[in-house]
Amino acid sequence: MKDIAPLLQIENLSVQLPTARGIVHAVRDVSFSIQHGEMLALVGESGCGKSVTAQAITGLLPGSAQVTSQHATFNQKPLFTGKYQNGIAMIFQNPMATFNPVLTIGYQIAEPLRQLHGYNRKDAEQEVVRLLERMKISDARQKAQCYPHEFSGGMLQRAAIAMALACKPQLLIADEPTTALDISTQHEVMALLTELMHEQLRAEEKLAILFITHDLGLVSRHADRIAVMYAGEIIETANTNDVLKKPAHPYTRALLAALPTPETKRLLALEGSPPDLRFPPAACAFAERCSQVIPICTQQVPPVVATQHAARCWLHEMEKT
Amino acid sequence: MAATLDEQTGNLWRDVRHDIARNPSALTGFFLLLSLLLFCTFGKLLWPDDPAALDLTQISQPPHLGLQTLVIYPDDASPVIAPENIHALQLTAPAHTEAVRLAWPTKNTMNFTLYRHTLPPSGLQDLGLPLATVHVDSTVSTVNYIDQLLLENRRYFYSVVSLDHAGKPIGVETLAVDVAHATPAENLNRHDGEHPKTIQLPAHPFGTDKLGRDLLARLIEGGRTSLFIGFAAPMLYVLFGALYGAMAGYRGGRIDTGMMAFADFVIALPFLLFVILLRIAFGLGAGDSGITALLVALLLLSWPNSARLVRAQVLQLRSMAYVDAARLQGASGFYIVWKHMLPNVLPSILVTLSFAIPAAIFTEAFLSFIGLGVVPPASSWGSMCNEGLSTLLTHPHELLFPATFISLTVLAFNLFGDGLRDALDVQTREARQ
Amino acid sequence: MIHYALKRIFTGLITIWFIASATFLAMHMVPGDPLADEKAVPLEIRTALLEYYGLDQPLPVQYLRFFNNMLHGDFGLSFTQKNRAVNDIIRAHFPVSALLGCIALLFATGGAMLWGALAARFHRHWPDYLIMGVVVASISIPGFVFAALAQIAVLHINQQFGTQFPLAGWGTVQQMLLPALVLGLGTMAYMARLMRSSMLDVQQAQYIRTARAKGLSSSRIFWIHTLRNAALPVFSTLGPAIAAITTGGFVVETVFAIPGLGRYFVQAVQQLDYTVIMGTTVFYGSFLVLMVLVVDLLVGVIDPRIRLQDGR
């Protein structure tokens, strides 16, 4: 897969958000890529900049945000042009708020079909029913006439995926799509997303997913690769197995240690809190909370070399050399 | 979500004060309110004029700080310019508000119309109605005319149009006349035997109304009425509404449904109609003061909004974890309401109040304006506007001053209320996060 | 929805019944006989009225008669205007008030949408501050002051420029526009403020971001998603707005000498013309209740979330 150009390539992305209390450096020097048909999980605790990264890609940030990137392409075309990027769709955390309350579900799913893909009304209607059925919504024809408040949360999130698919995307950005749902619905939606990817793969219409979550356990079974974010930076990127089996960054190790497993008797919590991103540290952002901190950690930013298994950590750097 | 809200109410007020102090428009509103309150409460000490005293020497006088007036004695013979010296429209004596003596030469014409304007007339076509039509016979060379019709101390433009025998205008002559204020001696009631030429009349910084009453004194007096209604009624009905809503929300169930259905019913009743019905029921006629009817109507009909608001909040608070916790610890209903609900509901009650007060002031003004509220000789800002309406086109100050005071008060409340609401919004939102 | 509508119609009817009964009671609470202390009442009307209301009858009988007449749309004869039925007064003068009110309402809602949306669009920039400044000032100035100011302004314009704009009266378009403008101004200011905050709320809503993420054009997002949702709270205040414009009309009609029902109502109240007061009170009460009902049902049609409450 590596020989083909990646679907999405982001290099040195930085986002600064002006707020009432000062400029927040929400995303700092982030680089990653997604291949066609791949699921990349972007994992990190809340406030680490993962949602801002996603919004920057889809152009949803407020106009006051400053987005800079050395090189950003989607399908080898430049990104961040300020215009809508055809081929990227997004689903959001709260399915209740995703839909306009005064329009029917069917109308809202049909909107991108009719506005962007030139469907007439009848074709759009049929396609809406097909998409809803694909999302395992029974009685799709009737349900399309319903208003958002008549749906349950899980159903709404499935309808939201259908709406995203109506944009005919090559990349689907899922911003914590399961956080607002209960556990059983969470797994339903996850299974649906993976199934969707496999179906699209078979149909030669490869769908890549950028899955954003704070729940490392949730994606461990589904994602191809995992990128861990901390304090606005990606601190480790690798195949899912590598991350889970041999995490290179102390923060990833701490995250994994905090996961409940059958053997754990007590959850390990990480002490301290992430740095204030209005004043980002000029050294390793994790140094303050790291149990293996060495003098250089508090003096210089650790470099990252783009490899199969990259980590932004001085220890990792020294191991290699 | 609001677990910390309860603990933070102590800091809340400090933060709200801080927020308002930083909000220029809210601060403006606050100081405006303060000065209006001071104006109405202590204004009488500084300006002790009787608001009901009629001063017939000064009718509808625009604002002034002391006015020189000529005293006109019955036997006073004003100097008259000899008729043979008159070659154009001119005064034959100094003009004052008791009489303006005009004269003009006939120049072979025998019919004239005389006009008086407050602005220079632009041409023959918009002269309007004449002050007088004058016919003279051919032996006369000078026409004398004395204007004594409702004169005021201001500048007038007199125009004389000469007409041919067919009544067609053939020429116009205009003269600007500055009229001095004058008072007949008998109106002054002076018994000291002196005969001053001029005397100083008392100052009226806001002018006088059509009965010569001092507007400043009436504004102070009227403000007391307006603000009394504005404060008293909302405080009572917001309090009642809050208690009603808290009761409904706290009890819940059927009691809640029934109580709120009644509130919804009351809210649907048209307010003005009930004020009128109450007036009739109280046996009040056209000239009777309707303050009681107004207050009763406000109390009877205006409470449901605050009841709804408080009920919604109490319902929300009732399901809060810390309320359950308090209940589990055996706290009494009164304790829960006093300690947990009241501090949380109080901010929105205050915001409601800050908007209910200007609404009540508006209502009083509106009713007094159509003659159903406060009536003379008592005064309120609304009834002063009502009286000012009849002289609106000639003496707009009689309506504009009370109207300005109403508007300033309502504006001050709106600015302050907006600031208060924003501050409380921010504070509660931050506390909840 | 039908359940909701029926419930609303039922409560509306109860309200109208209550207003009518309260009116009836108020008339009979007047100390003494409402006709006796009115010496100005001409004999023939007095006899007609006595017969009409059967004032010698016991109160319950009178009440039933009153209701019977009212249900037949008969409110009796005026006290002060000889031989003029209250029905005729309402029929002759209400259309004028209704026309004035409709123009004012159109002006208020249209203006509110425009100014509110503009202020939200330029949030925290000078157009926002300018519009909100004017709005707060308009909210703070009573309607009758606007009416008076408008008259002074017209007078001065006429004097300065020699124009002949009418100061008062009714009939020409010029005579309708100025009073309607004055009448609608306060309501417009309230609604514009509501529209602005509603627009700001909706603009922050997740579904607007969804619409952007779907790649919809910004004009489509504005018209279909933002404006429609933001206008809903404004529409739901149309009921109180109609009430405000109706009562505001009393003043505007008086100041501008417009022969509407409002002016006759104020006159009747000042002259204690009981039958006219009774008739117009019941009429206005029913009218307002009906309007609020219609508005609420219409909002229920536009906003699907209200229809949900049907189930409760």
C-alpha cells in the first residue's frame, strides 16, 4: 500500500485559536497521512487538539483561527483552500445536534445528493432509502419522513453516517461518534463503520476513516493505525498492533495502563494535568508528568522521524541511536 | 452538572458585580437609575415649588431661568409713532405679549389681509389662514392694527398682503417682530404701592404647562407616582409568581399541572380590557384616578410569567444530585428550598424584576396617556404626556420632558437588566461547566 | 396535533367565556343601576336598554340573556351615539383598525427579521452596535411618544419644505404608512432583539456545522437552515405582538385621528358608554384569544417539535 500516494497527507499542521483569554496553540506541528481504505484512529484526552485537527481538515474552524501547514494534500490536491473539500464527510459527537430539528431526516440526507451530485428528487429519495437500509434502519421509507426528535440516539447516529455517505466521500472523519451513546449502541455503530469499510473495499470504492476518540480500547479492535495526540502534538504513530504491544512513548504506556483488562485490580490514573496550550512548553510537553523524565526532556523538544513507528520522545530517540 | 453551582452562589454576586462594573452600558444604566431615584426622592428639597400652583402670568412657557417681564399698567400710554412717518410695515410701539401695534401705509390699496407666522413664510401660496382682514376707505393713508391674540414672547413674522378690488393679492410685505414678555399689573397682585417698569418672574428650568404649573416640580412629583407604581406592583407580583411557581414545581404531579393550567389561563387574558373592567367595577368615571384599578390589574394578571420561569427552574433543580443528597440526609423541605433552590432561582427572579419594572412604568404611562390612569391635579409622567398632547404642535416641551423621563427610566432599566442578565448567564454557565 | 389543537381551542373558548362573564359582572358591579346615574341617556335608549337587558329581571336571567344576545352577535345600542348599534360601530370601524394593524405587523416582522439578521451577521461590529442601539432606544420610548414625535417631524418638514404631508386622518396611503410605522416600531424592536439572539444561537448550532461539512452553499445554509430555525422563536411571539399592536392602536388612532375601533373604544371608556365598552371588550378579548390561538397552531405546523408535545 505504501507505494501509492496517500489519500490525505498533512505535514507540520499548526492551528492557533484566539480566545478571550489569549491565543491557544491548539494544534502544534502535526504530521500524519491516511491511505486509501485505511482506518486511522486519532486518540487523546479531551483538549489535546484532536477535534481541532479534524475541523481544520474539513474547514469548519471559525474564521479567526489561524491554520498553517507546510504541505497538505487530499487526493494530491491542496487542502486548506478555504473552500469545501469534495470527498471528505464528517460525523459528529452528538447525533441529536447533528440534524436540523425542523427538517425531515430524509430531506437532510438528500441535500448533498441533490445539491452536489445532481440527483433529481426521485433518485435522491431512492438513494436515501438505500443508504438508510444500508445503515440497518428498518422501515427506511417511513423513517425518512420522520423528524430528528422522533429518532433514538443510536438511530440518529446511523442516519448521520448515511448522511455522510450521501456526500460520496473517500475520507470519513468521525469525531467521537460514539461518545454520546450508551455502550451497546457504541459497539453497534463501530461494527457498522468497519463493515462499511469492508463493503466499500470490495466495491472498489475505498473509504478511509479518520476516527477520533479518547477511548483507546474502542479502536484497538478496528483501527489499522493509531496516532496518539497529547497537548496539540502527535506523540506516537504506528500500526495498531505495535502501539498496543510495544508502545514507545511513556504517555501511550500510561494510556494503555489505564485501560481496564480482566487482570487489572485497580485502574492506574495519571497524575497531573496537561500543559496550558496558551503557553506551550518549549520542551517535551509530557515531561512534567513523565515517570522516566531525563534532563534533556525539560530543555528541548524531542524530534520525530517519520518511520513505521514514530514517537516524539527523547528515550525513543536514544534507543534508536 | 451543577453540583458546584450551589457552592458558588456566594462568589456569584461578587462576580456579577465585577462583570457589571466592567460593562459600560450596564454601568450607565445603573447610574442613570440612581440619579433618577435621587431626582424623585430629594428633588423636592432642592426645588420646593408647588406642583399644583397655577401661575397665570406664565402659560406654556418654554424653559427659562428667570424671565424679565414688562409690567403693563391700565393707564399706560405707549409711545406711538406719528402716522405720517410710516412708509412701510412697522411697529408703532415696543412689541410685548399684551399687544403688538402694527402700522403700514395704504399706498392706494384699500383691502389687506394680515398674517402671523412663527417661521418666515416662503411665498404667497402658503400663508394659511389670515389673522385679520382689513378694509379702509380712501381717506386713510396709514392702517393701524393691534394684535392681542394669544401672543407669546418669541419672534413672529407678520405679513401684510395688499389686495386689489377683485380680492387678488398684488403685494406682500413681511416684518419680523421680537415680542417681549409682559404682564398686566392687576395679575401681579402687588399691594406695596410701587410701580416698577419691569419685574423678574420666577424661573422655570423645564418651563410651564398650559395652566402655568411648574414642569420641574410636576416632573419630580409625577416621577414619584410613576416609580411607585413601577416598583411596587412588579415587586409584589414577581414575588407572588415566584412563590406560586416554586410551589407548583416543588410539589409536581397533579398539583403542578393544575396550577400551571390556571397560570396559562390567566396569561391569555387581555390586560388592558381588565384594567377598564376594573375601573368600571370600582365605579370610576372619566375624571377619577385609576391607580388602584391599575395596581390591582397588574397584580392579578402579570404574575404568571415569573411563575412559569421559577417553576421550570425548580423542576430542573429538584432533579439535581445535590438536592437528592440533601433529601437523603434528612433535610426538611423548607431547608432545601431555602438553602438550595432560592440561591439558584434568585438571579433569574432579579432579572425578571429588572424587566418587569420598566414594563409596569410603560403600562402606567400608557394608561394615563389615554386617560385611564393618573389624572390631574395629581401627576405622573404618563398623565403629563396626556396633558402635553393637546399643546404638542405649539409647545412640544410639555410632552417631550415627561416623555424623556419615561424613556430614560425604561432605558436605564433595560441597560442595567441586560447587563445583569448577561453577567448572571456567564456566571452560571461557568459554574456549570 | 389534532389533540393539541382541540385542547387549545377548548381553553380559548373558556377564556372567551371568562372575559364575557367578567365584563358582564363588571357592568353590574357599578354602584346602583348602570343606567340610573347616567342622566344624559336619552329616554328612548334608556327604555330600549331596560327592555333589552331586562334590568328588572334577576341577575341570572340577565346573564343568560346577555349570553344569548352575544352568541347571536348582538351587543345592543350605544349610550351616547343615538340609535347606533354596537355591532354597527364594530363593523364600521374594526376594518380600519385591522388594516392599520396588518400593515404595522408586516412592517414589524419584516423589519425585525432584516435588522435582527443583519445585526447577527455583523456580530460585534459597528452595524450590530448601531442596530442594537436603535433597538434598545426604540424599546425604551413609549409608542405615544413616537406618535407625537412623528407629528412634530411632519409638521416641521411641511413648514421647512412647503410639503403637504398629512398630519392625521385616514384614507390615503400616506395617511396609513406613518401611523403604521409608528405602531409597529416598538414591536419591531422587541422582535429584532429576539431575532438577533436567535440567529446567534442557531449560527453556533451543530447542525449548521453539519450543513457546512456536507458542502452546502452558504446561501442555502443561510436560507434553509439558519433563517428558518432562527425565525421560529420570532414567529411564536406573534401572538403577544398582535396584542401589543392592538392596544398600541388605541393610542396611535387617537393621536392620528384615525376612525378605527380603538379610538372609539377609548372614547367610550372616557364617556362611560357601557354598551360600547361591553361589546368592544368582548369583541377585542375574543379577537386576541383567537389570534394567539391561530398563531400557536401555525407555529405548531412550522415547528415539528411542538407536534411532539401532542403525545404528552
